[in-house]
Amino acid sequence: MGCCSGRCTLIFLCTFQLMVALERQVFDFLGYQWAPILANFFHIIVVILGLFGTIQYRPRYIVVYAVWTALWVAWNVFIICFYLEVGDLSKESDLLTFNISAHHSWWSEHGPGCVRREMPLGGIRNSDSQAYISVMGCLLEYQYIEVLHSAFQILIALLGFVYACYVISAFTEEEDSFDFIGGFDPFPLYHVNEKPSHLLLKPMYLST
């Protein structure tokens, strides 16, 4: 019963984690955040692998999932430090876009309550002119939205790691108990029909 409940819980966590990862991937694509896009891509693959391993009773796949959740927690801790500008990190840098573009988080211009105004430089609007974008009235700054996203990912990943370890332990115990079934059977698998020893020692009487 415990193994079944733990396995069902891990299936639910993996499914929910997959949905949350897909949601995050969409917004990272909209913001052209290439480093998070790659991280989300690998995360989605490993979560699917862990879900498959849980459904099909494959402990090795769940081990891969458990190891990845630890790395995923570390990645999201880095994202939190990046947007909170811990140390020398700056949220205005192009680190998450690999310096390919100057794009930032999609939430920086489309957060809750944000009013986006675009004004062309030089007063001339055409397809080639650059524009100055001002954002005002945001109810929550975009860096805090990204921090909340990462914190939620960490919470789900920690729960997934705990239940993955529990399910791996339960599967291992079941395999060990299955391997030892019949292992101490006093009767061999192949029985050789031998005559009883008392028949061999029975004296032979000669008729007179």
C-alpha cells in the first residue's frame, strides 16, 4: 500500500511538474531567454523519463530523474540569485540570452498591471528605427515574478526528489524479496529418483 501511494504521488508530481515546465518554457520563449530555454528543454525530457520509469517500474529512470531534480534545484537557485542581483550578478545583463540579443524577461513589459508605451527615437517612426519603451504601473516587478517562478519550481523539485527516493527504495526492496523467493528451498529444482538406501542394504536370501 505504501509503495502504491508513493508511486501514485510521484506520477502526479511528475505530471504537474511537466505542466509547470511547459508553462515556463512558453514565457521564456517569448522573452528569448536562451539559457532557460535549454534548461527547460532538458528538464522536460528528464521529467518525462521519470514519469515513464515510475509507470513502468524502471528504477534506473527514476534515479536519473532524482539526480536531475537536484541539479534543477541548483539551477533555479542561480536564477533567483540572478534576478535578485546577488554578488556580481545583474538582472540587466545579457547572461541568460548568451549575449546574442538584448532581450530580457517577458514579464518586464507584460507583467500584471504594466502599461507599455513605445516611442520612436528622433520622432520618426519606421521599420528600421529603434524605439524607446517605457513600462509603468506594474503591480509586481518582473524580477519578483521570475523569483516566484523559480521558488515554485524548487518546491516541486524537492517534493519530487523525496518521493523519487522513496519509490526507488520501495522498488529495490520488492526486487530483493522477489529474487530470494525459493532461494532457501530445501528441495532442489531437479529431483533425482534414487532408490531408498534401505533397499540397497537389504540382504539377499538364496532359496534352497
